[in-house]
Amino acid sequence: MTTTTLHPGRDGAGVVKRTVLPGGLRVVTETMPTVRSVAVGMWVGIGSRDEAPEHTGATHFLEHLLFKGTPTRDAMEISASIEGIGGEINAFTAKEYTCYYARVLDEDLPVAVDVLADVVTSSLITEDDVESERGVILEEIAMHDDDPSDVVHEAFAAAMYGDSPIGRPILGTVESINLLARDRIAEYYQRYYQPPRTVVSVAGNIRHEEVVELVVRAYERAGALTGPAVYAPPRTSGPGARTRSVAKVVDRPTEQANLVLGTSGLSRTDDRRFALGVLNAALGGGMSSRLFQEIREKRGLAYSAYSYTSAYADTGQFGIYVGCLPSKIDDVLKICRDEVARVVSDGLADDEIVRGKGQMRGGLVLGLEDTGSRMSRIGKNELVYDELLSVDQVLARIESVTPDEIAEVAVDVLSRPLTLAVIGPYGDKDFSDAIS
């Protein structure tokens, strides 16, 4: 068992420590002595992009099933154990990881650790639970499919990455969920939910040594701490994904058209990600951004217009989302293309760079004012990055971005072949000219 201080903090606050336990399980904590709560997360380095075709949707299916029961708790006891002490418990699935988390009073930390460890290590995954939860997931897919603003992002990923794991929906499809048998899900669980793939992160009014002791006790009961303390490096590659210049139209009789126009972005460890972040904030990150001003404020063409970036181990996305009247889509697309071209040719103005940096810096700091966000930051970082930058280091990296770096990343990323996804009443209309 080895313990390392990742960041010393200030005056006893913000101290981040990591302990690697036998079997490769990692525990990372951040002290926040002025609060009365703790957030606990158990991060498993398996996401929907890791699924083989026969396992499509299994990662998210597991997220549901792990709350259905263990040898010591049924579904009611799992939820009641946390809610009965005024806490909350939940989980989410992403493309490259799954997280199970709880937030409780600091004095109830032992309960949260014990319940989450029980859920993650000892799920029963019975046939009855699989069948009952199958219906719940199909309802979730149906609810998701009723929201065009969700569907258009999935259509964009499918158009960009094609029929690859990273391009498929996290929830799976109706067909794939109906085909997933109990034995296949259980095999997936046993194969991937192993200590070297798992990070336990805790933030709040805690002592690192106490957290480690609680985690060791819970995982030893499950027989999950065996073998040497091996550090598992983050994922650095995966199934190849290439952007494609393609327009995908989902014909629906909606009152509003939804579109995503974008291209491939940067991987999460690319040093240029800070420059791209400033560019994204200035172009479409808020009400003062170019896209919002041009599309909504000056022309009244849409209610919602923004740009975004997302990053994975070996690829990324840059996208522009707009929701508008179906009759306005050609005008909206032209503005998006014109503004992108203008950034590529001319870069950003000085005041735009100042606003972009300010938005990134404020968003970072304001987003880390509670135990849940701090827990997520250190847990996700340990799982998917090769170093933990302090908040001050990140702020310094943002502030150090130069106009030349922004111009260079704009030319690189925004000059790549474009992908367009559209949902609306367009029949067989061809949008290929909009991205050529």
C-alpha cells in the first residue's frame, strides 16, 4: 500500500492524497474542513465505447442493475441506507467510464463507503432483476427519443464516428437491449469491474487515513483486495474514430428544428485544449458570444445557440448546437459557417479573448464550490488523466493562452471536414451543400 500527496493544499484545506491498495484499487481524497458533508464516488474505467457489438448497452444496463441488490441488501435497503440519513445516491454512465456516487453528512461517511462498495463489488444480477430493469431502460430510451435536442447529439456522433463503439448511443438501442441476456451482462460485470480499473474518490470534511481504512474494510469483505498494488495508467488509445464530411437528417414533424454542426476536436490530454477552450467560450460559450449575438440577439433566429467541446482519450468533438424554426435553418447554417470561417481567417479580437478567458476561469472556480464537484474532479482526473493539475495551475494555463495559440488551433480544428446532424420536418432534403 503506497500513499502519495498529489497537492499540499493551503492551511489544511485542499490537500489531495492518493493511496494505491493491493490489487490496484486507488483511493484519492481532498480535504474540505469548512463543510459538514462528504461526497463519495466509485469510478470504474469502463464506458460504452468499450462494448463489443454483442454488449451494446451493457455498461448502462449494469449501472441500473447494481442498485437492484447484493447478498446483504435488497434494492430498498440500498436506497434507504443513504436516504434514511438525509443523503443521496445515484450513478451515471459515460463513453469512457461509469460512476456510482453518494453525498452524505460527514459523520455518515462509513455508511456511504460501505453501501457503494457493496453495490460495486457484490451485485447479484439476477434473471428477474434483468427482466424488470430491461423494461425500465426501454422506457428511458423512449423518453430520450422524445427529446429532439438529445437525439440530434446522438445523430451527430453517429454521423461523425460511424458504426463504431464511440459513435453508438450510451443507452444502447431497443434492439440491443432486448437481446442482452443475463449471462452476457454478468460476464461483462465480472470481466471489467476489477480493482485496477476502479478509483474511489472522496471530498469533504474527511481524513485521508480514515477513508482508506473504510475502503479497505469494505473491499476486504468482498474479497476484492488481492495481488500487488499496481498502478493502472489511463486509457491512451481505443477504437479508431475519424471525422467524416457527412450530413445526417432525421425526418420528424417537429415544431422546432435542431441541428449540430461540427468536426473532430482535441483529445483530453492535448496541450492545446486550453486554447480551444478559450476559442469555444468566445465563439459560443455564453450570451456575449459571437454565435449568440449573431443568431439570437441581432436576428432573432433562435432561442438557443451555443458551441461546445468534448474530449476523449484519443479524439474529441467541437460542435455548434442551434434550435430554430424549420424555415430558418438555412439562414442559421449560413451564419454558423460564416462565423467559423471568420474565426479561421481572422482569429479572435482582444476583447473576445479576455471574455473567453474570464468565462473559463469563472466557470472552473464556481463549479468547484461543493463536495460533489470536487469529488468528481479528483476521481475523473485519477481515472483518465496522467497528472492532477491544481486549480491554480489550471487557471494559470488558461491565462497564459496567447492570441497566436488560439489562431493556430482555430485553423487546425475548424478547417477540418464538417459533420452536420439535423432533426426536423425535412423529408429527403439534402443538406450536403451546407457542409461542402
